[in-house]
Amino acid sequence: MIVRRAVRCSIWLAAPTAALAACSEQRPLTAPTLAPPRFEVSNGAHGSGNAHFFFLPPLVAEPSPTGALDTTLAPEVQICVWTGPVCARPLTADFSHVAVEGNHYAVRWQTGGSQLVAGQTYRIRVLVGFVELGHIDAVAAANAGDLRNVDAPQDFPLVIGRTVPIKFLITPGAVQCDTIQTIAVNDWRLALKAGTVPNLDAGYGQTFFQGTQVMFGGGPLFGTDSADVLVGYNTATGGSSFTHGPICADQTAPFLHTVAMLVPAAAGGGPAGLQVTQESFAYPSAPDNGYVLLKYTFTNGGTAPIAGFYSGWLADWDILYDGSAATDRVRYDPGLALGEATEWDTLAYPAIFAIVPAGPSGPFSFDGYRNGADPGAPTDFTAAGPYFSLLAGGINFAVPASQNDIREMMGLRPLTISAGQSTVAYFALVGGADRTAFETNVAAARAKAATLGY
């Protein structure tokens, strides 16, 4: 029996989606051709793994799980060449289909077709959508004798050419995938789709900070020129360059973590070969409860470099502390290197909001402008192409000089993504009830991005 959902996610992540813990003592192998392995196993019976996921023999000793098999999922198995903390590359492995066998899922890995290398560590990962439920490491060897000192149950004999039965149990509550996720674990409440923070017209509600609406909609934008730029939220039309596929939420993390793939709505849209994954991180307590961190991983899956690549985030702010969206202002703060959105009357309403970028290339561009519906205001771009001018325009200090219905874009300077390589950009939605709280939250968001890594 092959179990599939009507909505299916299918992409691999370059790094685990939850904190993991090593589960075995380091012990060198006796075969001189093999390097000492560093093994991890993460599931409901080992480490800090998903409490609703369990590997089964022969990968590990028999666990003692509680709960019946969740047959509504479409789990996938991925084999990674594992180097240090990351998946260097996923293998094109020879698998049977993941199927339900009695009270568990199972797949058989024919290792002879995977071009395994003796001495190399491989990670077997089980994912539902974009969320990793668990993993187990193994080192490959030409024969079982080379692995006689590998410790069970944390490690198992991965002999090149043999068939490995991969069996696991998933009980209800392990993962949740949907076309939208609501973030409401900290000072922010927002609806998040794949590539867009939608407005009320989309039927999901706008974005709130400490109970007050502060944003009408927003989303990422990126590309190399006006011909291939993709815009998550068009401030003139509310439309998006992306299809709104499933967002998977990790139910076991001590924070709200979501993952989604950004798929262009038009076939062939965006830079050739570009693959994009969106993640969000929202934390329930100080010092990290004043922001939502949005992480975008840009991977060049093509054969040629993607040169001059810009990324950014665009917000249509509607700060309603005074009840009106037409009385807001936007300015660039060179000390913090970001744009700030506030009410016009900051004495009566001192709250501040911003898009805070963080990436390997550093801050690059800012633009603040007003709703094109205002008399005499510049017209919002209805097509995606002109938005590239915001990304490539540097820092624009010519912001509206009076109170207005405002928009803001923050972007990162261009870089080159080599074939087969990835780069990461973070854009945090940060708020503060006053200047002190805002600056504290900006610092916390940047520190968290640095901790998660680029």
C-alpha cells in the first residue's frame, strides 16, 4: 500500500530542521581505510528527536512507542552524503516505494545502485514535506568485517551492495502541512503562505503586533534583472509570482518553525535553475518574541552560475494605532542600516516596525514610497519587472515627506551563486512598542540569524 496525500511536498533540505544530539560514543573503526565515524540518530527513542517518530529494526533496537500508525502522510526517505553539519548532496538512490506494511512504513534501499564510497558517512533522513522527522547515520564499507566495531543500536552495518530495509513508525501529531500557517506564538500574529504574507482580501487576515494591525501584506522579491524578478506580494494588485503550495510546520520544536518551497506561478519564471526554500522561525519568549524570522535558501540547481543575484523583502505597512492607514511614515536609519515604519505622530504612538535583512553580502538597498492611489503619488508597479529597480537602486533617501499610506523594501547587495551551491538570506519582521524595545528586538533578530547561519 502506497500512501500519498492529495497535496504533496517533495524537496530536500540542506540542513536538519530541528536541534539534534549525538547519541553514540566515538569509537574508531579497525579497518585502516575508514575514517572514525561520527554518528547521530534522532527519533522518539534517541536524542531530542520527534516524539511521534520511531525507527525500527534492523536500523535500531526495538523501541517502545505509544500510538497507532498515522496513515494519512506521504513520508519520503532521503540518503545524504553527510559532511560535518550539512548534507553535501542527496543520492539518487534505488528505492522501492514507501509503503505501509502492517503497523509501520517501510522502504527498501538497494545500495548497489547508489555508488557508495567505503569510509563515507551517509545520513538516512525521513521527511514529510519539508520537515525532517528523524535521521540515522552510517558509514559504508565493502564488507561486514570492516564494520565489526560499529556499535548497535545507534549504528548498523551499511555494506555496499546489500539491500537495507528502512522501517519506521509515525504516530499522529508528528507534522502538520497546509497551504497556510498562522504565526501567533509571540508578539506577532500573521498568516504565512508560500512566498506571501496575505491580506484580508485573500481571506486570512492581516498582520498584527501586540494586538494592533501593522501590515496589510508583504513578501520576498529576488532576481538578476527585470526579466526574471519574482515578487511575493505586489503592492498594487496583491498578487504573487508564486503558487501557494503546502507549508509544513514542525510540531516538536520549542518554537514555531515552518518550511515551504517557493514555486513560480509561471513555468520557467525566475533565474534559470534557481530553487528556493522559505522557512520561518517564531519564538514565544524574550529576547526573541519581538520578531518573526524569515529565512530564504537560494540554491542553484543549474549548470551555470547565477550572477548579479539580488534578494529583498517588500511590505505594505498599514499601522493602525491611530485608526488610519494614511497617517504613517517611513524613513531610513543609517545607524541601524534599515528602514523604519511608524505612525506620523510618534509621540502619541511610539511603536516602530522594520524589515531587517541579514545575509552574507550585507545590507544594500532601501526604498520607501507611498500608495499610488494618493493624489500626486507615484504609481505602484502592477507588473513584477519594475520592482527590480527597488532591489538595484541602492538606498533611496527620497521618501514621502508627509504622512501617507506607505510601502517599504529592504534588499541585499548582489552576489553570484555558483552551480550546485546555495546562499541564505534572512528578512526579519521586527517590532517594538518604543525605541528601546525596537532596537533590542532588531539586535536579537540579527543575532538569531547569525546563530542559525548562512
